[in-house]
Amino acid sequence: MKPAERQDQIIAQLLEHGSVHIMELCERFQVSEGTIRNDLRTLEAQGRLIRTHGGAVPADVAHPVLARRNRAPSTI
């Protein structure tokens, strides 16, 4: 399977389930963790997802932890 095909399937699974996990993707596609990490890095660079510890969530999901991480520090 070509990387672009695998990445499209990762996005489809992400949209269907709301998140993906590296180990599950490794098993599903029979590839290494490094391959999946590269796919997630590529998809994140394209703005299609946000990487999390051990997986990813859709880029348009307002995840509380990610919102705090990306929020600018308050100026008091």
C-alpha cells in the first residue's frame, strides 16, 4: 500500500472513531511504529489532524488539553 493510500485510510478511521492510536494502526496496516509516526507527522503538517500522546485526533476537534496547550498565556 502506498503512503498516500494509508494516510487516507488513517483519516477515514479518525473521522469514524474520533481518534486513532499508533499501535492499532500498526496492527491494521502491518507496518512499523516509525511508519505510522511518519504518516501522522505528514498529516499533521497538512493540517488534517493533531498528534497526541500515542495517537491523533481530528484537527477540528476542540480537545480540552490541546486547547490549553495552544492557548496564549494570559497577561495579568
